Amino acid sequence: MKLPAAISAFLEHAQNEAGLSPATLSAYSRDLEQLKRWCRDSGIDQVGQLQPSDVRSFAASEHRRGLSPTSIQRRLSGLRRFFRYLRREKILHHDPAEGVRAPRARRRLPNALDVDQVAALLDIPEDNDLARRDRAMLELLYSAGLRVSELATLTWNQVDLTEGMVRVVGKGRRERIVPIGAPAIKALRRWHKIHFVVAGSDQPQIFTSMKGKPLGVRAIQKRVAWWSTRQGLDQTVHPHQLRHSFASHILESSGDLRAVQELLGHANLSTTQIYTHLDFQHLAETYDRTHPRAKNRD
């Protein structure tokens, strides 16, 4: 089978049968488009011609093109799913991605805000409806540690303001229940009254424009960045920094890595363990203050 036809069959399957999210479908489409271009330039026409050496060369070319190791890892993950589908359909009889690895990514620590920076950011004067919406948006991002994509798709029926809980559908369609604090609840109640007027009762998504249209990820990112400047922070804040801050502040107070894993919706504890590096100084200070032998370390 020619490669373009194989890609079309896979994307149709992914959309109609696998039920993947639009964001995942878009990512797979971009990955396969890059593979198609590379194959065309390399004289590969049939999908059955692809060998591990070709996929390895493709990954190397993406690295030379400036793609980060993390992005190459994600791209290879998309290709593996593509090849699994082709093998299941008997279009391929081997795995062209077998043994192919991306360059090792350097693990970076999340750039978390400290408690005072978060307080300054969230101290938004609610002098108009737009500010009330944004206050609710930022309060919820930090209070529940949401990914920006989770916030953008959140609906009113996922939030229980009486119990102070939000039901989040995260990566891999994994659901988790996360408590939300009093400031976020109050801000959401105020925004709910406005939302009903600007968007009507038929609009389920929580965060919309003043014309009632759902806000996308990019729009939310822009509002968070705008408020970080408006509130006098010395950096432009991204929504994911509020998630990082949520995690590191809870870990600092509780030391319970498993609880942080559950709250963040991480499938693997190893993903959550990066936050332990953020808190080493705090832990060292606690050790010095409490351990009977700490004063003898010198």
C-alpha cells in the first residue's frame, strides 16, 4: 500500500473507531505528514518499504531540523501507533519502529511560582465581568492543578460548587476527582451568574468569551500572560506554571508524593517525582531544624 493511502486509512480509523481527541488526531496528522515528506524526499513510496533504519534516519533528520528530544519521542510514539494499526490490518508484517529511540531528553525542573507570586497573580481586582471571568479561571487553574486543555473543555456539570469538587477528564481519558478551595468556589459562583447572561443556559462550557463562545487553549494562555504583566510579576506566566506551583506547594506542605500523583492525574509516579527536586531546599531546612543529629553534620 502506498504511504499516503495508509496514513488516510489510519487517521479515519483513529477518528471514527478509536475515538481519539481532536488534539491527538491533529498531532498524529502532523507526525505522519512529516514522515510522508521525508519518505518522498528519500524515494520511499510504499509503506512496506519502511525499515527500522529508515525510521531511525527520519528521527535523526528531525533532530537536525531542531526538534527537541521530547518532541521526537512524542513523534515516534505516534508512528508506533500508526504501525501497530497497519500490522493489525495485515498491511505490514513487521514493525519499522522496532528498536528506534529518540535522543535522551535533558530533564528540566518545572518553573514553579512561589506562594507570594501566586497570591499577587490571583489578586485580580474584579471591577468588570471580564476580570471576574479571568479571576475564576486563574483561581481554578491553581486550586485544582488543571492542565490548560482540561480547563478549556471543562463544563458546569463537572463542577460541584456545593461539595467543592471538580471531575476532570485528563490524558488517556482518565478521570479524577479534585477538591477546589474556597477562593476558587467563590470566584466560580460569581462568574456563573455572568456566564448565564452572556452565554445562556445551553452553553455547557464554563469559560467563554463575553459573547458566549468557548475559550480555546491559546486564548486562556494569552489571558494568563496578560494578567502576569498587569499584576506586576517579573515574568510572563504560562498556565502550566500554575499546575507546577499547585504540585510543588502541596508537596512542600504534605510530603505526600502519592497524593500529588492522584491530584495531578499522572499515570506513573515517576512523572510526579520531578517535583521532589523542587523541594530539596525546603526538606534540607526541615531536616536541619528537626533531626537530632542534624547539628553535627559539619
